[in-house]
Amino acid sequence: AANTAAVMRIIFVDYVLLMTPAVPHICEEMYVGEAADDRFVSLAAFDRTRPLHQRIDKCAEAIEAIPLELRRALGKELDNIQKQPKLGTEPGVLRIEIVQACDRMFELFGVLSATLGTTRKAKEVMEAARRAVPDADWAGCISKLVPRTLSFGLQPYLEKEAEKSFLLESAVTFLRAEYPDAVISVTDADTVVDKWRVALPGSPAVVVRR
């Protein structure tokens, strides 16, 4: 909350400075109390030394964006359903499943996070991942995930139970506001075969059924 207030104040002051040439009298009134020496806003300059980036929590932003990402994915799923041939029967109740990553995927992300804290050598990261999840059917997933992680970093994520609580409190509520008649639930990728490798920690998938 403190960081949000600080960022909003910085944006507010910059906006007032930007609008001063157009509406100087109003901006002077709005700027009262912002300058330490009570100077006029028309004499102020943009402060480029403020550490704005230090007040922005990228991890929190990514987590809070999950409901919006789910909404986009849901829109694509619904579009695909509409393109399917009609069978002549009335569509049933819309069922939306938010699919969390499976336990092994969360385990793999935990190992990657710990390993990247000590080394960024591809061979060492790959070996650590394979030791954590030695199953043969995970080899392809690991071979794709590790290079992407080394290039772009590990996406922000919560522990599984914390993510589930967030999804139930925020994502389900967000989607239910737009689809009040839908049955919305949170499930695990182990129960949804086609989302086994799609759902990732911090990036759950969506399944739509009628």
C-alpha cells in the first residue's frame, strides 16, 4: 500500500507538471504543498532522480495479473467452442475449470529457483532439474523449460496452496462477475491430461466444458 501511494504521488506530480502549460492556474492550486520550497509549479522541473522502479513489485504485479490472463485464455476457449459444429442440442451449463500446475511441476520450479540462485550454467541447471524429476516422460518438458528460464528468468509464482487460495479469492470472483451462471472451480493438472504440461506455477490454464 505504501509503495502504491508513493507511485501514485509521483505520477500525480508529473501529470500536474505536464498539464501546467495548458491550465496553469488549476495546476498551481493542485501543486500546493508538493514542493519543499513552496516554489510555483511553473518553475518546477521533472525530477529524473526518483527511484520509481524500486517501488514497483514486478512479482506482485505478475501474480495480480493472473485473473486477466485467465480471462484471455477463457475467451480463446469459448471462441474454439463456438467454431465447433453444432449438434442440434441446447448447450448445457458452462463449466469453467482453472487448472493449476501439478505437484511435480511446482517441485521442478522450486529446484530451478534454488539452482538459479547459485549458478546460471545451463549444464548445471539442466542436471539439477533432471535429478529432481528423473521420470522419462518429463525429459522433453525439462529440455524446453530450462533454456527458456535461462533466457527470460523464472516467472513469478506462489506456493501451490497459496496460489489456490488466490485463485479462489480473486480469479474465481473475477470470472464469476462476467459469467454468473457458470460453474467455476479450481482443479489440478494431474486430473486434466491435456493441460499436464500447459499449466505452470504462476500461469494456470483454463478448461471449458458444456
